[in-house]
Amino acid sequence: MDTAEHSAPLWPLFLYGLIVLSLVGAMLGLSYVLGQRHKERATDDPYEGGILSAGSARIRFSSQFYLVAMLFVIFDVETIFIFSWAIAFRELGWYGYAGVMVFLILLLVVLIYEWRAGALDFGPDGKKILKAYKRLTGQKV
């Protein structure tokens, strides 16, 4: 079997690539030649929707923030699995129902574990704050 009869010519692909590269070069060249050149005070400042920036954008986030983000992604993916089970509910029957119940129980156990481990604590402990407040006001703890 001769493959030369069934192969497509490659010159249209090369011609298309040449046209694309020449258009990109022409656009970049024209913008360089015709573009404005000015240096004002606010030229190098980032544009934030008309709001003047104050301070540095380098803010340190707590590792708790990343932990909560990862938990969100994990539980969001679990929601997709449960939704796909709900779509195929009738076809899966009782075996599918038992499988999703085991899945939900495991998900609940993991959520309780993470809650007890303190992964879902976003701010300071309320009991510690009340204890410190009572200590400051002279009330019995």
C-alpha cells in the first residue's frame, strides 16, 4: 500500500504558520512604531479599577487559609460524586444506594475528625476570649 497517495500536503500548514507569524510580527512592530512614549508618575503603578493602591500587596496568609481551601476543594469534589450518583439513581438500584451511604458515612467521619482536630477553626477560641474577659472584669471563672 502506497502511503504517498493518502498523505495530505504539508505546504498549507506551513503557509498558515507563516501568515500567522507575519501578522503577529506586523502587529507588534506597528504598536512599537505607532505607540505613545511617555513617562508619567503613575505609569508604572498597577491599575486597580481606579483605586489608588496603598501599601504592599505582599500579605502573609495563615496556613489555616490554605487548609480551609483544600478542604473546600475536597468536599466540592465529593459533591460531584454524589450528584452523579443521584443522576444514575434508578440504574444503580440498592447496590448504588448502599455504596453512596458508605461514602457519605466515611465523609461524615472525616468531617468530624477534621472538626475535632481544629481544622475548621477560623478565628480565636471563644472560650478563651470569655475567660480572659472575665479575668479582666474580676468575675469568677
